[in-house]
Amino acid sequence: MKKKILIIGGTGIIGVTVAKLAYEQGHDVTTISLERCNSLPKRIKHIVADKYTMNYSKIINDLPQYDAVFDIVEYSVADAFQTYVLFRNKTDHIIVLSTSLIYDRHCYPNTAISENTPSATVGSYGGYVDSKLDIESFWSSKKDINVTLLRPYHILGERSLLGNLPLHNRDPLIVEKIQRKEPLTLFNSGDSDFNFLHPLDLAETFLRVANKAQCYHQAYNVMNPTVYSGREYMTCLGDQLMETVHIETISYEEAYGQGWEMTLLPHCYDVSKLQRDIDFCSSIPLEIGIRDALTSYPVSVVDTSKIPVFLAMNKGDKPQKIHWMAEKAFTERSKDTWNHVYSENDATLLPWYNHKIHDTVSSYLSRINPSTDTYVVGCGTGDTLQKLEEMGFSPNNLFGTDISDTAILKARDRYPQFSFKAIATQHLAESKDDTNVFDWLNLHQISPADLPAYLNAIRDTASDYLVCYIYNTDAKERIRSYSKKAGYIYMHSPSSIKHHMSDFEIKEECSFEIRSNNNAKVQRSNRVEVLWLKKRARGRDSHVVNLSSDVKRSCAY
């Protein structure tokens, strides 16, 4: 049914998209904004007005009745009050653009954040969030007008600035930096989860919500529920520019205080309530949002002190620090994750349980000195150590390590002849050096941010490092593990491993296919990359040796 629609803030990234879509769907559309917009269809009525001037009220009073009003530019309670006073008798429905940043984040979100999550308290998360909390509180108190609040996250499309993580949030120079081969410094190497929203999906949401009775006096998360990482975002941007993006890491402690602190948090939201009420779910993928945003680069204004989104997002006091974002808390959360995996599951049902060591890998192991202490990192419940004992390694020289206390307790109970220790591999350097390190199906669990510390610990410990890890060349940089609670499998390229281990030479490398344990609930086939690296003798060149192609083998599992 044709509606009369008014859009306050009708010439911005969101407003233009909503106006165009509403017009295309046959609605009677009017927009109000500070400046004219030549890209709007001529049949859309456009009013140039400043809401902060004396004559704004008269302009609004002269307008007709509207079925729905979409207020995109509410930045304070004063803005909300003005809209309420001027439009409560001029429309059946006011739809207000809020933000998903209003939720309380003092506890780590183990699931997607729903509208049932409590709101933060004013004073917790900075000036921008405080203003949105005040606006939502104002509208929730008004029962004489139908109101709906929309809570998006990271809107990305035409005329948007690119970048979603410090130190490159909405970076007007990000394209130039990538093209100049400059590294991008991202929190946690970009391994931070988020949802995003394309303006066209937001426009469709607005039009479906408008005048729908079940949406009155409701708030909705509005975003594409697909989970992306900041690293995937930048890789996708690089692909579209036909450039390789080089990413460096920065910790939460280092990033805090440099602006955009709330974007350091994971931003994954539950949109099932909206989908239930309007039978629509945002689905335009991130690569389309990036493609559309690129049409605006290079941008004309690069001084961030003059860019409205920078001023809005960084106004007022800094957000409070989040204790579970600290580096130590990350380690503890990883430990808790794997304790849960080994306590809640029968070990025999885990995909990696009791895998036979591939024949080629066994042949490499047979050439490693079995009388030297050998550490099996990420040993789980200990089966790999038993297999090494069967191959001739002395139990007195075999040591198993795992971040999970639960796994280590089970390993000690099953194999009392071996020594086990609950320790993250990053702390392996506390052990003595000149050991063998066997990394069997563990490295792919390590995030890009943790990889340097992980490999540095092995460099300080190992004389021989034999690593076997999942690496599917045609996969994304990360894929879900066998369950959400087990996190991700990260696709570390062999070249990145060699780069980190530059003082080791390559003895052998190969690859083979492997399937999940037959009893596992989730069955997958994966390619396993194998690298046998040996520490160079002192005084020799430290560059990585590139072996000829005939040394690299492909093995059938």
C-alpha cells in the first residue's frame, strides 16, 4: 500500500538509500536535510532546512500528515524531544535510528547479543553511547506516539568510509595506504568478530517496519547476521584493489585511548526478533558493501577532525575499559573454551581423536633423534605420545603440553608413563632448549594475533620442529571448527610459518588429506600441510632455504 513517508536527514548515506528505495516501491517521499542532493529522483520532494534554526518549527507545521517518519539524525535528547513535539500529531509512526552499542558489555558475550540484553548505564561507554541511551530512554517513556528503534552496526555502502577496527576505523586514506604497501595495524591482528549492514538492507527494514503494529514500541537489532572478522574485511578490500594487505597487530591495552574504543569489542547480534516480525533478514554480503564504498575513494576530506562520523563516535569521555578484553583474559578464555571441549565431550567423539600419524610424517619422525626430549604441543588426551612410544621414542623423553587442564588430567590418567603439563605453547620457552617439538594438528587453532608468540616460543625451544596443521588453500582465512564453542580453524600459509621461523631451514615438506575420526558427529575432509624445520647451526645464513619443487610431495592419507 502506498504510504506518505518523511525522512529527516534525507541526503546522507542512509537517507538517500531509503528515499530511493521508497520511491521505487511507489511511496510518496519527502526528505529534509541541511543541503540539496542532486542524486535524488526529481519526484521526491526535498526540503532544505536546519533543525537548529528558529524557522524549522514553522517549516514542519506547514507540512501535511505522514504515515511514517524516519529520523536518522538524532544525536541528543534535545533532537528527540524536537521530533516528538513537532511530529506526534503529524504521523502514525516514528522510526528512530539508534545503535547496537547501547548494550551492557561487562560480561563476555558467549552468544549473539539479543534485544533482551540489558542496556548499559550512562557513563560507561563514552559520549556517543550516552547520547543514544538518553534518546532510547526518552522514547521508551512516550506512550502517546508509536515509536520503533532500529539498532544497526557498521553501515557500509556507497559514500561510506572503509575500516571497522582501530587503528583504521573509517579511514579516509586506507586505499592509498594499501596501494602504497603500508602495513595496517589492527587490534588483535583483525581477529575480531562483527556483523555489518548494507544501507539497502536498512532501507528495506525501515519500509517493512513502517506502520506495522507489532513493531510499535519495540527495538530491533538490524544487521546481516553473517559473522566476519576484521582480517577478512581487509583481505576482501585488498582483493578488490588487487593488492596484498599486510596486517600488524596491536593489543587492547595499546589500542585503548586512540579512539573508537567500542569497536574493539566483538559485535555479533541476534536478529531473529526482527526476522520474526517483518519476515526479512539483511543478507547483502560484506564484499558488496566494500565494493560500493570503494566508489567514493579517493575521498575529498581526509582531515578526521572535519569528518562527522569521527566527531560523533569519539565525543565526550572515553568508554570504560572492559576487563575481559585484556590480553590475560583472552588466554583464560581460550583455556576455558578447551576445558569445556574436553569436559563436555567424550574424547572418542572429537574429530581429531586417535588419528593415525601419516606414513610420510612417521618417516620424518624416524629421522629425529629419539633420545632427545620431545614435546608434543596441543597434545589433548595424550594419544599422540603413545604413538611416538610405539615408534621407539622413550617415555622418559616424551612430554605433552596443552592449554586445557581438563585434557591434561585425562592424559595423565590414561598414560601415566609420560610427563604432561597444562601450559599454553606461548609459554613453552620456559622449558629447556634444544628439544624436538611435534606439533600435530594444533597450529591451526592459533589465531593470527597469537601466532608470533606461539612460534617464537618454539623457536626458543626447538632444534627440530615438525608441524602438521590444517591448511585448505581454497578456504577463507578462517573457518568454523567442529562447533561454535571450539572457535575457528585458521588458515596459516606455509610461507607465513617459514617467515616466522627464518632461523630454521626446511628439511622436508609435504601435504596429505585427512578425515575426521569416524565416530565424530561432524565429518570433514581437510588438507594437512606438513613442515619439518631444523634450527640452523650458528654462523650460517639465516635466510629461508627455498627447496626445489621436486622435494615437495603430495601424499594420500
